[in-house]
Amino acid sequence: MDRRKKLINNSGIPQHEIEYIARCILPDILAYYDSEEGQREFREWLTQRETEQTERKVGKSK
């Protein structure tokens, strides 16, 4: 029995084309996140996300 998650594609683009594009760009995405620049930007994003979550928690407690 196949337990794959059902994909939701409401774009009108055939699923096999989306998967083909994803396979083509995945190596570039992985290389970017392995680079110094990608890791720096990821750390900045994490910091920004934590700041926004903290601000939301403070706003809810008021």
C-alpha cells in the first residue's frame, strides 16, 4: 500500500512538470544553502522569525 502524501495542485500545471522543474532546481537550492551566503541569510531569517514570534506573544499578552 502506497502511503505517499496526496499532493494538492490547483495551478493548472501538470504535476509531472512541477516535479521535473523541482528536480532540476533542487541541486542549486541545496548548494545555495550550503554556501556561506546561504547560511548567513538563513541565520538572519531565523533571527527575524524569532523576533516576530516574540513580538506576537508580547502583543497577545497585553
